[in-house]
Amino acid sequence: MAGPLSGYRIIEIAGIGPGPFAAMLLADMGAEVVRVERAGAVRGPIPDGPHFDVLLRGRRNVAIDLKHPDGVEALLTLVESADALIEGFRPGVVHRLGVDYDTLRGVNPGLIYCSITGFGQTGPYAHRAGYDYIIQGMSGIMSVTGAPEGQPQKVGIAVTDILTGLYSVNAILAALHLRQTTGRGQHIDMGLLDVATAFMANQAMNYL
């Protein structure tokens, strides 16, 4: 039985973490997901282990060198028929590679382009690396986890990665729905710290 996203194509150039989780969910809903990897890249901390089985299932994998003009051209060809692209580079990298949103929407005006970073595309921390355990501390998640009389504790899984993947899927689906009316794609700016702060919900309001 075909899933609800059957017929949609997603391009994933997101390494590890929230991007692959978002792509996995879209694949589970029936979308065709094409994961772009560097030639010889290891697909996770343990090749063909649980990380691969959970996060990187349901894909077609292609090896493309985005630092080479031929590789960029190959990606542009994929983008021509894509509905969405998920990227996980630090701000500025996609511009240097020539695969930024403005360039790709010139190839495909209806493309939904989802950028996932630690701290968003703008602001004083934009160019910093954002890892899950850092985000858990900065957002306050660790301050409300563990025994009240003890030290702050990290949630046992990479919860901010998972949540950002979920938020990304919500945003991509909303953008695809809007495209049915406008015919245009859009750029989604998804930051781990933004998501983690929103996740704090009433606890964040208690702090304020």
C-alpha cells in the first residue's frame, strides 16, 4: 500500500542527526528519499549497525562530491525533479558550494529547502556547531532533568536532534501544502536551540 507521500521526492544532504531523522520519517510516509553522501563516507558511528537501521533506512544513496563542479551539476539535476531538500551544513557552506536556496530555486521554483543548524542562519551563534548535549544545557532541558537535589542531567537520547527532525517534518509538510496554492517553495530555517526552547513550554514560562 502506497504511503501518503508516495510520488514525492526528497533530497537529503544532512550528514547525521536531525536531518536524517526527518528524512527517515518522510520515507516512512512513502516519499522517495535520495541521500547524498561523499564517496566512501561512513553512514553512521557503526557502519550497518543500529544507527544505520534506525536513521538511514528507506533511502536510495548516491555518492556525490559537492566540492567538484560535476558533483554540483549532478545535485542540480536531482533537484529539478525534487519536492524538498534537507541540508545540515553550517551557515555559509551551501553558498560556497553553490547549492544554496537561491541557486536551487532558480532550478526548481517549487522546491522546499529545509536548513537545519544548531543556532539558525542568523545571530551571534549562527556559525557555532550545535551538538545535542550543548543544546540540552543551553535550553534548560538539563535543569529540569534528574533528581531535584542532584546536578543537571542530560536526557539519555539525543532528544533535541529527534525533536528538530519532527519540527522539520511538520514545517516541510506545511510548506508542501501551501505550495498547492501558491506554486512556490520556501526556505525553512530550523535551529536546534529554537526547537529545544520551544520544547521547554510551560517550564520556560515558569522561568520567565
